[in-house]
Amino acid sequence: MNPFKNLRLWVWVAAAIVVFNGFFPAVWIFLTSLKTEGELTRIPITYWPAHPTLQNYFRAFSEQPLERYFLNSVIVAVSATALCVFVASLAAYALARLQVPRRGLILSLLVGVSMFPTVTLMIPLFETFLALGLRNTYAALILPHAALSLPVATLTLVSFFQGIPKDLEAAAMVDGCTRLEALWRVVVPLSAPGVFTASILAFVNSWDEFLLALTLMPSQAMRTLPVGITFYQGEYVFPWPLISAALVVALVPVALVIALFQERVVGGLTQGGVKG
């Protein structure tokens, strides 16, 4: 019996499992947000809401300042992404173009640093921002979020910058550009898939981060979405439909960003993986 005879069938089965595993939780959260408490606890389980309602969404905004949490997350994630990509572009350009001593060691250290769990950095970060008086400020999250995404963003951009012919930069500098102007006007635009990939990774990491946001932003007015959503539950009550509605609000921006730029992200990941 030829084990590869039905290979195409097994590939489709595996793909279906992956897609189901990825989409089912999000779909289930959305359907739950349209149910009432009574319908959610009904036995047997009803997968589709019998009487869909948007009441949970109205409650999500009225019981907690969800719009404020949303704004805080947007400010932190966008600022951290911009800072991360800016610094990563400079670092990646130096590693890709300049004669940096021990370049291989630096790249290895970047890989190692990217593996550090956030919890190991909590105490030094807390003490640092407390001493600087930056707790309950946007800088308390923007700076560490950008720093945590920096190694992966730098490694991603290095592989792209190495694929840009040096002659293009030389031509730009002959026309009067400085090296930095050549970077921003020639190298970065030609590495757009890599820049988008690094930006999306940094944005998602910042948007979803919970531990630092919980520790460094204790004020209600400064909470981000992941932290704010946890305050919907009570000591003896866990309102799943209400929490699901808030989760849908939190998931929509990330889903839209990935949907809009998925081709560039996939192209960036595949191209970056084959460049040395």
C-alpha cells in the first residue's frame, strides 16, 4: 500500500484541523457575546444564540470605561510599534551594512534575549519606573513593550536589508543623500514586507501584553484592554457573555490589521526566512 496515495487528502484534513483550531475559539466568543446568561447555562448547550442580543456590548461600555481602555491600548501599541521599528531599522542597518565587530555574536545574543520571559524582568522594571516616577504613564508601557519586541524586529529587518543591493544606496549617496537618508529613502521602502512584518509582530505583542500592564498601570484610567477586561468578573460572578463582548471589542483591531496586511506579513516571513 502506497502511504502517499492519499497525501493530498491528509494535507486538506490537517489544514482543516488547523483552521478550525484557530477560528473556533473566536467564533465561540462572538456567539457567546450575543447570548444571555440564562441561555449560556442552558442544558443541553445551544451553539447558536436563539435570540441574539447586543445588550452585552452596551453593558460592556457602561459597567467599565471600555472606551478608555481601548484608547490606552491604541496609544501604547502604536507608540511602542513606531519606536520599536525605528530603533530596529537603525540597528538592523548597522548589522547588515557596517563592519560591526563580532556581528555573529550580537545576532546570537539577540536570539537569546528574545527568549527571556517577561516575568523575569518584572522586579527590575518595576523598581526602575517607580524610581523615575513613570508608573501610571504611557512611557511605563511603551518603553518596555518596544524593548521586548526589538530583538525579533531587528532580526527580521537584518535579513531584508542584506537582500537590498548596495549599489542602490551608493547611487542615492552620489545624488547627495547621507547614509541615514539612504536608509529611510531607499532601504526601508524596498524592505516594506519586512517592515510590515516587524510592525505587526510588535503591535500584536504590545496589544496583548498583560503582566506589565497590570503591574505598571494600577490606575483605572490608565488600564489597557487586557487588564481592564479582567475587572468585569466579581468575587462570585463570572459574566461570560459580558466578558465575551469586551473580548470581541479587543480582538477586532488585531483581526483588522492582520486581515489588511496579511499578504505583506506572509511575504515578509517567507522572504526573510530564505535571506542570509
